[in-house]
Amino acid sequence: MGKNMKVDVWDNNLSVGEYIYLVNVAKGPEELYALFLEAKRTLKEEDYYFFRKETIDQFNLLIECGAMLNKNF
């Protein structure tokens, strides 16, 4: 990288693996819900499918906590 190059941390998209890690270490249902919404918004369709497949247990836990999920989730 050149010394004058700047990286905008707010413009950085997380990878599937990073979302999976964040879901695994989430500290509560609110954080978990926010991560699922963000992943759906930012990941490509095939990446989101893999993400959902790898986080099915956390998703089921979110449902058991009574999270209000829309039908497109």
C-alpha cells in the first residue's frame, strides 16, 4: 500500500466467516438479531445461504428468544 492511501473502515464489508464468528460470540438476542439483519443486507445471496446454513443453531435460539422475524428472513 502506498503511504498516502487511506482506508475507510466504514466502507469495509465483512466476510461470511467474520459474520459467522460474530454470531457465535454475540452477547444477546438483540446483537444476534442485528447481525442476521446486517448479514442479509450486505452478503451476496450464495454467501448468505452459506451463512444461514452455518448459523442454524443460533437462528433457532433467536426464534426461541421470541425475536420478531419477518417472513423473508
